[in-house]
Amino acid sequence: MASRGRDRTGPVALDDVSKAIVEQLQQDGRRSYADIGKHVGLSEAAVRQRVQRLTETGVMQIVAVTDPMQLGFYRQAMIGIRVSGDVREIADRLAALPAIDYVVLTAGTFDLLVEVVCENDDDLIELLNAEIRTLPGVVSTDTFVYLKLRKQFYNWGTR
């Protein structure tokens, strides 16, 4: 998975109009460019150009957020990983695995946190034993199995 522009040294500077566009799409990602334009004072074409620039620079993605269980993925987990060596290299290798949808470098008990989405417990065991724990530099893992998702929102706005 691409880093989506997250390796920058600082945040991307957005003007108030771009922030308003992001907030409109956080409320409803299916909102039309014409409707967004009415709210932010731009033409449909101008909104389209700004949205394209925001997605190309990695400021945002427009995606369908799904319920994994309804799609046949009955096991989700967060895995804390301790490593030796270059944590960035291991993070890149983990990010290339299809079952892993989130990779973050951390400070504290774990060097990395990864979120995984698997069809079942057998697939989780296979992922852990055959793909994660066998990577050179992985010292140990702690797995936190998700029992029930209570909240998942992406509408925190902009600053």
C-alpha cells in the first residue's frame, strides 16, 4: 500500500476552500462536485480540479469504507511488532502484504502496529507464522483480535 504522501516533513498547506471541500467529502464522499461547489463558492470544474490535486498529493483518498464481515472477512486484528534493525525496511515489507491494510511506525512497547483483515482464524495464523514472524528483523509479535467494531469514522475535519 502506498504511503499516501505521509512521508512529508510537515502538513500540506491548504486554503480555506480546500479545507471546506475536504470536510464536504468527509460528510459524504458521494457528494457531487456541483453540490460541493455551491457550498464552497466554486464552479464544478474548479472543485474537480482541487479534488484531483488533493488526491494526487496524498492529502486525501476517496474510497468506499466497508464492513469486512459482510464481505466474508471474519477476522480482524491489530498486531504489535518488535523489530531489530531498520524498522522502515520491515514496515515496507509488511505494507506489501495484501492482508495488511494499515502500517504505522510507533514509539513505546512496539516498533510497528499493523492492522490485518483475514477471512478466518486459520488465515490469521498462516499470516502470522508464514509471512510476518518469518521476516528478517521481526523479533516478536503481540496480536490483538477484534471482537466487535463499535466505531469507525473519518470525519474529523481539517485545521
